[in-house]
Amino acid sequence: MVATGLLGLGVAACGNASVSSNTTLAPVGQGLPKGGPDPGVTSNSITVGALATESGALAPGFGEIVEGAEAYFDMVNAEGGVNGRKIYLKYNENDGNSNTNDTTLARNLVEEYHVFAVVGVGTPFFTGAPFLAQTNTPTFGYVVTTQWDDAPSLFGAYGSFLGYATEEPTAGLTAAEFHAKSVAVLAYNFTASSQPCSELAAGIKHYGYHLAFEDLNFGIGGSPDADVRQMVADHVDLVFSCMEGTDNLAFSEAMHQYGLKTHFVWLNGYSQQVIKANGSIMNGVVFFEQHVPFEAATQFPGKYPAVTQYMDAMKKYFPNDPQWVYDDTAIQGWISADQFVTGLRAIGRDVTQTRLIDAINDETDFTAGGLEPPLNWRNAHSGYGPGPFCGADVEDENGVTHVIFNHGSSVFICIPLNSDKPVPAPPGTPGG
């Protein structure tokens, strides 16, 4: 599995993430080291921290990773914890959309608060990564930069290697599924957005489809009208976007206004609230997922219990925040917490950071309990591995979303690195 590195600025969040009022915090005196084997570990507790962008322009789509991690820990603690210890996410640091703050707060978590691990990193820059890697602090979260690459102690929800080569076959496969005749690609003029969409554009041409329109220089918050008018003139019937959710929605509205009926692939920005509020305008919008889609729980009852468990826990522990239930960033927080707990269970009572890191890096088939295709940590830090690469797609039809391209109840479609032809999913893939 490979992190796609798409810009994660979606409209999924409606407000900034915050520590839940019902989240279990460490009792006074239990969260700090008391002569335990490593920082943050006592005989009955493990204290961790989080580092996310929870305020500022880029907060939506990042900060809610903390809620997903909190819900998972609340569930585990309600079951008695891990090997006799409960896990407390006690320190939740908000970098406020500042790369300087990000580095400072990463140091605070380690040097001032003495956390055992950082579980729930959601930030568009993660300048604190080198420090956390240097201090061998187990770190888990949302990968959008190459800071995660080649660091054995940094674990992304879908792998830590940020690569774009999988975009080409993804573009070819999607164009084939939709029988596209004329394709457009949209992105901003900075690398995190333009590079993946440049690869998508290359894939469209490589696999023999017509790239009719390409704008990799769109300004954040700009008017989409000129681009949409050109796409109408070019008879575009498939659009890929590597932009954030607000601008994607503006394009959907403009397409609706100018009568452009097309499939519109958003590579981020999934939000049930936005979909329901703009169902007809977003008709034909497609979302690419690296986890079992939320829709699979009802579309294929009983087939994907892990996603049902996630949604039930989010409803239970965040009853006043229903937006987190169907949130692609929140579920990465849940997956990150699951990865942390899976490692803890593997090493037993002798808890050290080094033993945890080694145990996780020896895993070859992590699926977060059935939420994602098997992840092999022996090659997920520094390369693509053998593949294939799997994802799932969801489409909006007038406010109702459903899984597409599925084969029966199998939601994941898998492709090799250099081909747009689907191949069987790896053994252990959920739904396989």
C-alpha cells in the first residue's frame, strides 16, 4: 500500500477538532513517567499525544484525525485496555496551521510531556517529523508529505512512502470504467496538488485516452467559470481534481450551471454533510478511498464489520458531533490508533518504544481489523513494494452515495504498478 499524497484540505470537517469531553484522560500523576521502562509508561497506563492542525485555514480535513484516535482508545479502555494498561491521549497539540509551531509542539510532546508515542498526526506540513524520527518516538497519522519516508518510527495510515506512480494506472482504469472520451485534470500550482494530477494527466495519455483540458495552476478560491466553459467546449465527460473540497464544490456548482454532465473524481474532500446538502449539484461526483467505504456497511450488510464498528464507536463517543462518523480523516485516526494497539498487543507487558517499532515493522498484513487491504511494513516506508495497489470508489447520485466498480460484495479494485488492468486482490483484503 502506498500513500497517495493528495492534498487533504476537504470540507469534511464543520469546525475544528477538540478533545472530546467524554474522552478518558489520565488521572493526576498517572500520565507521567514513574521509573517505567520508557516515557509515558506506568504499571497501568500509557500516555500518548496528538499533533494536528485544528485551527486556521487548513484545519478542515486535518484536525478531525484526533477524534478518530480518541474514539478507538475510548473503546479499548472500556474493554480493559491493553495487557493491563489503559491508553490516555492526554496531550492534544494544535499547530494552528504554522510549520514553526508544528516543530515546537513535537518537541513539547517528547521533552516536556514525555509521551510514549504520538498517535494522531494530521497536518499539511509535519515539520516536526525529523525530530520525532530522531528521538525514535513511535508516530502515527495522515501522510501528505515526504517527511514520513524512510523513517522506521513513523507509520502512516496507509503506508509511509509518498509516491505518485500509482496515479497513472489509476487514471487509465477510471477512464476505462467510465468509457471516457474527453478528460480534464485540475490542480493548484504547488507540488502537493499539481504533482499527483500531473501523473494522472500522464496516465490519461499513456493509456490512450484524450486529455482535452488541463489546469494545474488554479488559484485557491478562484472562479471556476473560465475552466468550466472550456471543458464544455471540449465536450469533457470525465474530470479529475487534486484540489480541496471547497473549490471542488465550486466546480460542481459551475458544471451544474453550465450544463456540463460529467463524472467528477474528487481525490479528497469526502463529506456526507456536504453531499446531502448539495446532492443534485454533486451528482456524478466520485470519491477514491483507501479504506472500506462507509457505504459498504449498508450496501453489503454483515460483510464489513470493521467499518460498522468504527461508525458505531464514533456515534457512541461523539454523540454531539455526527460529522465525524463519515469522515475520511477521522477514520485515519482510528486506523492509526488500531496500528498502535496492534503493536502493543504484540509486545506484551514489556513496553518500550524500540520493541513497539520493531514489532510493527515486522508486520506483513496489517488491515486495521478489516478496514484496508493488507499493509506490509517491511516495505511500506521506502518504496512501492510488489503491489498490487487497491482502492475503492464511491459515487453520488442526487445525494445518495454508493460503492461503484465493485465485483459483487468486493469493494476494492486492484491494479499493478504499470497496468490499468485489474488483478485479484491480495489475500486478506477485506471483502475478498
